[in-house]
Amino acid sequence: MTDIQALLGDDAKDLMTHTALGIPKEDLVLPGHDFVDRVVAATDRTPRVLRNLQSLFDHGRLAGTGYVSILPVDQGIEHSAASAFAPNPRYLDPKNIVELALEGGCNAVASTLGVLGSVSRRYAHRIPFIVKLNHNELLTYPNHYDQVMFGNVRQCFDLGAAGVGATVYFGSEQSDRQLREVGDAFAKAHELGMFTVLWCYLRNSAFKKDGVDYAVSADLTGQANHLGVTIEADIVKQKQPENNGGYRALGFGKTHPLLYSELTTDHPIDLTRWQVASCYMGRVGLINSGGASAGQDDLAQAVRTAVINKRAGGTGLITGRKAFQRPTREGVELLHAVQDVYLDDAITIA
């Protein structure tokens, strides 16, 4: 097992012993081996959705724990093929993407329609596929930021996907249209028996003020999550919060002083706990993103993110560039280290 406390370094005691008081764990719907039976089976999801969601929880090294580790590789569109794959060009081949997810013990692989469609007959029965339906491409000049559909739900069903994913840029001028498109796609996916994953990202240059990026504030990301579960996302993907008070700093929207005085503190576990609470108190699982590759500190950063997510009541991590932008063996070791956090019974919910 990974030496988690050593990787946490000076933060180990603080992260491992913190108790969340604002929203106690007893008020949350927590992950567990029986999550689909205990929580999702009571919803309007069809038996086919329940079966596919259970297949997600039953796959990989985290099978039977109620936690998930997902490998996402859509950065070839979201950024560029060069920026994504130049550090490790072998992942330009979709086969190697899926093989990394398999060897890395992931619950699922999330990628584009083209990537997963190109290898579906070889791998769709071996690991759950999550097809990312919409993307932001940066070849348009000048660049603009919008999520547009690159495929349809029926194509995902036909290639054997267990789930579909999509992004909404909350706070952007295009968010209303994206909400309608993604809401319609999620309804169709549920009709066909696939579960849904929503990337609930904030995107607006006005969210940066006085050198602080409030697109990763707990209050604003929490509201994005709350909007995401409203269109029946089964899992929400969100960046882990780095600050709080976005509503106050930007002077817009509505909030409440109790959120800042009693329900949260500046501790990262408490800030992430608000993200979990915003997902119907955990009835919809929160997975945090692993973020960009930063080099030698990637392993420690990924483990830290996983510890915060787990102790806050989250459902897992979705780790991409930190894994595939390095030699394969190191990528597998990083994925295993993240999973070891969720397998470690000594790391409990705060």
C-alpha cells in the first residue's frame, strides 16, 4: 500500500484528524458497497440504469467499496492533441488509453465518441465506457469557450457505453443553451439505460477578481453542483475548491451569511463538504478532478486531493493528465496510489 501520510507531508496531521462540524457526516448520504441499492434504487432511474451504474461500482481495484477511480482522456479536443499527448505520444492510440485504465485498476474510462468508438468491440465488455458528448475546442481563432455536441446519445448506446458525460460551463453566456442540450441528452441516456456524469465547471472571466479565481470557490462550485443534479446527473465532477466567498467578492447572486460563519471554514475538507452537500447531501456522488500535471509533485497532489475528497464524503477521483502524461508504469502507480486512499480503512469520513 502507498505510504499516504508520507506523501501528505506536513499536512498529514491536519488532513487526517480534522472533524467537520458545520455539516456533520451523520447528515450525509455516504458512499458504500450498497450505494445503488440503498440510494439510487429509490429514484426514478430504470433497472437498466441501475445495472450500468452498479457495473461502474463493481469494476477495478475499488470494486465493492462504493468509491470510483475514473481515467478521463478528452484533452486532445479540450486543449489540443499536442498539449495533451506530446509528453507521451503513445496515448494518441485509443487502445493504449483503455489499456492504461485497465492496468491502472480504474472503475471506468471516460473519453470521446471517436476514441471509445474506435476500440469498442475490443474493450466495451471489459471496462465500463463513459462517452463524453460535448467539448470545447480551441482551434477557432480567436479562441472562444463553449461546449458543443460532438455526438449523440444513440451513438453512445450503440458502441456499448455504460454512461455518458457532458460539461456545462456555468456562469457563461452559453450556459442556458448547454443546460437545455445536456438535460435533453441525459434524459435520453436514462431512457436507454445509461448513467450520466456532469462536469460542473464555472467559466467566466469576471469570476477572477483581485488576483483570486472564484471559479474554484466553494460557494459558487456548490451552486454549480446543485444545478447539475437538477438535470439528473448521477455523478458530478467538480474541481476541488481552493477558496470561498465568491458571491460576496463578486457582488452578485444570492447567498446566506450562515454558509460562511457556521457551515464552512477555510479548511479544504469543510469546503469540499459543501460541494458534497450541494449534491443532495451526497445522494449524487461527487468526484473531484485530479487537475493538470505539474511534474514531480503529481503523486503527492493526487493523494492529497483524494484524502480531502474521501474525508469530505465524496465518491472518488477522476485522474487524467497526471496519469497519462508520464511513463506508463508511473501512471499506473499514480492511479493505484489514489485508489489506495479509498481502500485504506484508517482514512475515515470527517
